[in-house]
Amino acid sequence: MTSPKGTKIAEVAGSSDERNEKKHLSEDVFSRVTRTLNVGKQTIEIAHGVLVKGKPQKHYVDTLGISRGAVSQAVNRVWAAYKQDVPDGYERVEVVLPERQAYIVKKWAEEAKRKQEE
């Protein structure tokens, strides 16, 4: 989607290519995200190993005898929940802003994320 000036709205809003994003969660964040997530024990085990402990997904393909797709789906379910998670004291907003203001807001978001992870 483009604005009247031809700027892609998704770019201004800060969309990113999820495939290039390094997926890692701290133990505390993982626990918070999965506390209310309705998934099975195996999904939690796989996602914890990959996202918290840094094990390769192939480890679970080999040790559990399940497909790469099943392992990927387990990790992605927890990762998607993390991406939607809003910690106490924070609020998710979606806006369309001029480029300069969007840049500033993205910097604020990065700073807030760093502080949250400390």
C-alpha cells in the first residue's frame, strides 16, 4: 500500500522481514509469554530449547523424529505470541506518521525494548 506521495505505508510503520530476525528470548520473557498460551508440552519444550537455550531446530527433528515443519511451527507459535505480548505498563499503538516522526518513534520503541530486556 502506498501513500499519496508514494511512500510505502508498511515501511513507515516499521514492518520487518521476520525471517532475518534472530529469535531469542530470555527465560523470564519465555515464561511470561507461554503462561497463558494454549499449546502442548512438546511445543513448549521445543520452543524453549530453540528460543531460550539456542539449540538448533534440527536437534528436535532428529531427537523427536518429527518434521522440520512441525518444529518450525512450534517455535513460530511461541514467537508469534511473544511478538503480540505487551508487558505491564506498555501499550501497543499503530499509527501512520511522517518519515521523521516515524524514525523517532522507532528509536523510542528500540529503547523501550532494551530497557524491558534488562
